[in-house]
Amino acid sequence: MIMCEPTDSLSNSMSKTKNDPGWIGMTFDDFLMRPQLGKTESRQHISLNSRLTQTLDLELPIVSSNMDSVTGARMAEAMALTGGLGVIHRAQSIERQAQEVAEVKRSYSAVIEHPHCLPVGTTLAEAEQFAKRHKITGILIETKGGSGILAGLLSSRDIPWQGDHQQRRVEEFMTPLERLHTHKPDISIEDAEQILFDKRIERLPLVDSENRIHGLITSKDVRFIRERPFASKDTKGHLLVGAAIGARGDFIERTAALLEAGADCFFIDIAHGHSMVMQQAVEAVRSKFGAIPLACGNVATAEGAMFMKGLGVDAIKVGVGPGRGCRTRLETSAGVPQLQAIRETWSAVGESVPIIADGGVRYDKDIFLALICGASTVMLGSALSGTDEAPGRVIEDPATHTKKKIYRGMTSPEAVLESLYDVDDGEAITSALETPAEGQEIQVPYKGSVQNILHRIRGHLRSAVSYAGEASLNDARVKILPDPFEYLIPLSESSRRESYER
Ligand code: XMP
């Protein structure tokens, strides 16, 4: 695939746009796109592929915010399944965050490399609890704890529904090795699929000549690979997941644990990314972990973007104060209107470092505007909150029976207090409590599954590409980025009313 590379016209526009008065003070509701001659017969085939970092692409250029009311394991899994990426928040202990990363990495893959096992001798009651805890329906049984030698397979179908069998042993019910279909570890997914179909089985354990367990292939995972060609996956077929690490305190220890858990991309996210704190953090992470994918921010100016580029980051997170849970602009006056920030940072670094536009999206059209003005991907917080996959409970108003969930800025007093539950370090607690809040908590309507929202965004982005007269997001960006004003119409108050008031 040919991605948008800096060309002469791009570099000209990069130097031109920073101080262009046309961009000053501008944000999403200030423009419409002039419709272009449509090229595609079907919008279904429009590719939205875009770069997340220097090395990772997404089929849906959407990233869920690393906020404790937006992204835990469940949201990250849903994001990757739909072609985006979830960034697991860090307002929790290192162990808990690493566990969430590991959960996403284990959730789907072509081959489960370290399947959950229990030893012969386990009771059915223990096996049932184990299956529930790990959300699995089949357990490999090994000859003894930690032996790694396959003795059999216990699936939910093997457990009798009637009678009290809770204290009986798994070996009485499992399919023993001699009756199991197994295979040597070096099998292609296509061959595994054929065996699963021919033998009408759900699971194929992979073992060597001494029956040592090397992996497990399940029909659920094989089906998933077929049904989700857009899912964001690593080279081994596991879902991609990002993780926030911060820039102070335990961030080196946290990075080590998250790397071990399998995180694919690390986010150093601080309110003021254009700072010495960021520089020290990036240098420390690079010297300890080398070239791991690092997305850093937040910045909102050309100088901030150049600073990030100089640090050698793999993606720049752009946005100071546009977020729905943010009070930064109200409390400090610091900030840059979000579309101006996206354009200004892109004008500084072009396509040399991908830009993640972070915050301020209220409508799907805002995502498209961000992408054609400079962003490669867009981070969403409130737009994805209120969903089943976002952490937190659904609250029902007893009077109106309307359902809601909580969405909160990560520096809101509520988020800060909760993040300190797991922390032992007295100095960190005092410093966090003494820092005035720049975030707030709000209630948002309950919206059901995030899958529906992502499906809608995909559809609207494809339509927008079609109105832009192109067959892919990349082509639309290549055409529009050198001079967006050729394609954008600034709005007057009355045209804004005509466009958005309904
Ligand atoms: P949206 O508009 O998508 O924004 O809800 C999500 C982004 O908001 C940022 N964020 C904060 N900004 N104070 C801030 O100034 C906060 O407490 C805060 N919490 C989150 C963050 O960049 C997120 O992705």
C-alpha cells in the first residue's frame, strides 16, 4: 500500500500553514467540505487504513482514550476487533494494568501459545471456577501440576448437568489423550481448520512427540480470523493493544511489566508534553527498552511537534484542552483550538511522524476533518464512553428510568482519588492531592455496545471519503493535505446554524 509521503507540495504547505491566518482560532465546527466528483460505485470497499505509529497501521483510524471511564481490557478488545486500538489506562496498579493487557493479548489468536492447564486430580468444582475466571469453555489437563504433558481435555460438554459431581476428579470426565485429536506444533491455520472441520471438533491441542503441550487451536479463533479481516492484529495473530505509562514515578517498572504482558504500543501521556519531564521520560524509556513503539503527548503547537520529533517518538498525540472532561483551558487559559493544533503540528512534521488527534470530537465529521487536515488517527474519549465495553456501571435514574454512565477527566478529583487506592508512595499521594483539578466528571447517556458506534463511524468515514472524490482515506489525505483550503469552506454564523442546528 502506498501511504501518504511528504512530497514537494506537501513540504511547501508545511512551511506555509503554521502562521496562516485562515487556521487561527479554527476548530471542527468552522468548516464544511466541498463535495467532489464521486469515484467509487460502492462505499463498502473504501479503505480507511492509516498509520498509528511508524510501524503499526490500523484499518479503522480510531484509538480509545487511556481514561479509566473509557478503556480497560473489554474496550481494548472491542477496539482491536473492529480495526482500531484501545489504550489501557494507567490509573491502576502495575499488576492490574498488565493483567488487562495480557487479557486482550490472550483473547483471540490463531494459536493460543500458552493455553490454560489444570493437573489430573483437580475436582470438577475447581475446574468450573477456573473456567469461569479465565472465561474459557475447554481446559487442557496435564499429567501433574506444571508437567506440561498432556493427559486429556475437559470441555463444558463433558460435565454432566444432573447430579452432584462437584468433588469428583477431572480425569473421570475428560477425553483422555489416546482418544484426542492432536497435532504437531508446526501446522498451518488452513490445515488446522480442515482438521477441525473433518473431525467435527472444537479444539486441536498441539503437542510434540513426548506429548508436551505447545499450543491450542480452537474453531472459535479460526472462525474469528475469517470473520474479522479488519481486526488489528500482531504478527502472531493476537489482538493489538496499547498501554499508557506516564512520565514519572513507576513508569519504567510499569513499562517493563506491560512489555512482558505483550503491549504493542506505549503512550507517554502528560498534560503538557512539550516539557523537560517528557524529554527525560522518553530518554529513560529509550535507554532501557530501545525502539519500542512510543506515542507521546500531548502537544498542540508546531514547536511542540518538532520537539517530539527531535525526541524520536513514533507518534505525536495532539490536543491541549479540547476534551469533554477537560478544564485545562478554563482553569489555565492554555490551549489551541483543536483543528488549528492538528494543522499546525502537521505543518511542522508532515508525514514524518504520524499524528494522533486527541480530544474534542463530538460528531463523526470531526474525525474526517482531523484526518484530512493532518491527523493519521483520532483518539476518542467521551464518544466511546457510556458503552457496555467502557469500565463502570450503568446508573438508572429512578424517576425517569434513563440509563447513564460516568465519564470523567483523568485529573478530575474523582479519578485522582480512585487512582490512589492502589498506591503506597506517600509523596506521590500528597503531590497528586495538592495538584488542582483540570478535569471534571459528567454523566453520559448509556449507549449499548461500542461495536455499533464503531460501525457507524466506519460508515460515515467511508461516505466522507466518497464525498471527497476518492477511493481510500489515504488518497483523500494525499489530495487534500497539501492545501485543505481548496476543499474546505469556512462557515459564517448563519451557515453554521444551517449546518448543525436541527
Ligand atoms: P474527548 O473529547 O474525546 O477527549 O472526551 C478525550 C481526551 O481528553 C483528555 N483528557 C483530559 N484533559 N484534563 C484535561 O485537560 C483531564 O482531566 C483529562 N482527562 C482526559 C485526554 O487527552 C483524552 O484522550
